Amino acid sequence: MSKIICSALSFSWSDGTPVFTDLSFTVGTGRTGLVAPNGAGKSTLLRLIAGEYEPLGGSVSVDGVLGYLPQTLPLAGEPTVAQVLEIAPVIHALRAIESGDASEEHFTVIGNDWDIEERARAELDRLGLGGVDLDRTIGTLSGGQIMSLGLAAQLLKQPDVLLLDEPTNNLDRDARRRLYDVLGDWKGCLLLVSHDRTLLDRMDRIAELDHGEIRFYGGNFAEYEAAKQSAREVAEKNLRSAEQELKREKRELQQARERAARRASTGARTNADIPRIIKGGLQRRAQESAGKANTMHSQRLDVAKAKVDEADRALREDQTIALSLPDTTVPAGRTVFHGQRMQVRSLFAGDGIDLSIRGPERIALTGANGVGKSTLLQLIAGLQPPDSGLMTRADGRVAYLSQKLDLLDLDRSTMENLESAAPHLPLSDKMNLLARFLFRGDRAKLPVSVLSGGERLRATLLCVLCAEPAPQLLLLDEPTNNLDLTSVEQLTSALNAYQGAFVIVSHDDRFLADVGVNRRLELANGTLTEI
């Protein structure tokens, strides 16, 4: 049976920062999704299993042939498709023999792979690359096609164990569906890292990497979420119970001290005529008794405080964004954007495309990679002038979030960027908004350049959604790319609080459903159509 076994695995970065300490787990046959926040070590763990990193301690063993697809293919120069598939020498030998060269070295190179070209074309066809020639250089392929090509290369190895790191990154909807089908047929051991919840819902189990430990949950991602929610409800109940116990212990300690004080006062009056030596003994015994009672109650109070701290820690990592954005409201009948016969670089068919956005519409803009979706967003935002056509925008701010999240001043803090975006907002309101977007204490004062991807997204959303004036049209280009699951949930919360119109380019169907998309447009063959 194909499986991965990690025993007492330890790994640290070159500066001594620990990533894993004595991590042990086994992944057997079946499809396992590995989830954790960005920076927790998911990709590092895959690289350790793949042998790209050497552990400082412990061991990794893989039963069977291993295939590994990283987020970014390690490609040098301009290799051909055949070179990426690692079959170029065999193809060369086959063609040499076909041309009459029967050198023994060609037969040695081919081995048992006489059908390698047919198998390669079959894998390419499964992944939507059937029309791609083996001699084609990858510089002519899109990012999504390169990712699919990388997967085809691993599948050609006929691996028993397959590691995939964010395999749906850069894939359009059709390419994602083909990937889902391929993995649905998988019979070996699969361990994948992904923030694609549709893909994670096709897993047999979920492995959660948390603070250097792995916990396994049977079932798909939806069942994992249900289990986590149940655990959270238990943690909330435990916290309430611990807080009540703490209040009770504080009350009993205060009452015990008051009783001891009353007894001491009464004893002093009662023992006024008792000889001094006897009185001293009585006082010592009374003090010892009171001290023991005080110690007992103090210990119980410490235990109660510890229970509160433990229960609170179970909930402290709640990363939910909760806010209200009334200033972003757009009246239902208002046209916020209207474009007629828009054309740029002959990208669109005929005289160009038409588009109207009215009221608080929530629009999903879909289409294959490279058809012009990002260009259309830039036209709507006014960042790309049309070569021809007419465009009108209603009064009100239009905000555009590119894939690069490059709206903020990287050298300034989140607080300073917010001050620039909303200069008239009272300081108390700014601090409240920072907290609602989970920037508390020193995190709000750090330069944006040192923030994680998820933090930078939150900082950008904060400064865009809470700006003066508030945006009434929001344009987002692949906003979930490279985000961890927590960040996707935070983005979803923020967009559900937003009351204006938005247009989102995304291939993530689950995300689009969660943000309440009520209109879908598809850009294909230069034509924009309602779907």
C-alpha cells in the first residue's frame, strides 16, 4: 500500500527559526487535503517529503514512486513541452530510429517506453493540452497551461504517491474541472495543499497543520468545517463556564477574608481578659487557620484563572472580520457604469463590447485565461483608455484591486495608509476599524512591506472600503489567488458587508457563491455574454 511516513521530523530555517519539532504522522492511500494558514509550513512539509529539503532530525519514507508538483515549476531557459515532461531524450531516440539510425544507445534510452509519445499525448489531452505540440516552448503557454503541463509530467511517471502544492493556482474554470476529474480517478496516495474549497470537498480526509502538529479529520472539507464549528461551540461553552467559576471563586475568596476579619475582631474583644501567653497562642492558631483558608481559596482562584486562560486560548485565534459599511450603499436604480462599443487593441469582437452596471449588482466576470478579463476591469476603472467606444461613470469612487495588491504605500504602516485614505475620520474610529480588520497593537504600526499576504489583503480592504469617499463600485481581479483559507473567509466577510456594486474576476465557484454573486458574465471569443 502506497503511503508517506514521517517520524519525529524536525526542521528549522538557517537563522534557527523552528518550523517542525518531532512531527510524526502517516498518510495512506486516498486523497488527503493539507490545510493551514500561510506561513505554517505546508509547502515546506511537501518539500521535505519530496526530498528537496533535508530534515534536521527524524526521517521521511515514501512507499512507491513519488510525483511532486510545486507551486512554481523550477524551469530554466525556454524548455520545450517534451523537456518539461522529461521525455525529450526518449522522443529523440524514437525519431532517430524512425529515420534509420539503429544505434544501440537509442534502444537503451527508450527502454520500455516505446509508447511514451502516445501516453504523453493522452495525459496532455486529459488536461486540456491536446493541441500543444511536444516541440513547443513553454514561453508560448499561459500560466495555467504551464501548471497543467507540470501535472501531466508527474502523471506520466505513474506515481504511487503524488504531492501537489496549490495545483489550481492560475487555472481557469475548465482547467480546474479537468483537474478535479483527474484527481477523482486517483487510486494511490495523494497529499495536496490547496485553498480551493471545491477541490478540498473532493478529498477523503483533511489534515490540519496547526502550531507544528497535524490533526486528521475524516471526510471532506465541508465535514472538516462542521467538526471545527462544533469544537468552537464547545470551546465557547467551556469559556463561559470557566468565567462563571472564576467569578464564584473570587466571590468566595472575598467572603472568606471578610469572615476571617470578623472572627479576628470578635476574638480580640472576647479574649481581652485572657492571659497574654494564652491569648498569643489563640491568635497564632486563628491566623494559621485564616491563612490556610486564604491559601486554599487563592489556589482555587488560580485554577479558575488557568481554566479561563485555557478556554480563551481555544478561541483567541478567531480571525473573523465583522463590520458595517453603510457609506458604500448604492440605490437600486442607479447606473454606476455604462460602456458602449468598447474596444482596445482589437481584443474584443466586431465594434467592441457593451456593459452596464446598475445599483448594488454583484457581478462575476468569467472566461478562459488570456481573453481580456483584466483589461476589461481596467477599462471600467479608467486605468486603461479605450481605443474606441463611449464610457460613463456615475459620481462616486471606483476602487480597483489588482492581483498584485499594489494600492498601498509599502513603506508606511497600515495605520498611516488608513490616515491617508480617510483623513477626516476620528482617531477612535480609525482604531476601531483597525481592530475590526484584526490589526491590533504593534501590527498596525508595521510597514505594509513586511506584512504577510493575508495581512496585506486585509490592510488593502480596510483602506479601500473605509476610504473617504467610500467606493460605490469595486473591481477585484482574482482576489483569492495565493490566499490561505482564513484570508479567503476574511475577504468574504468584508465583501458581504460591502453594499455597493462589484465586479469580480475569479475561477473559484465556491467563493463567488459565498459573496452573493447575482449576475454572471462570460468573456469568450471577444464577446461578453450573460450566463
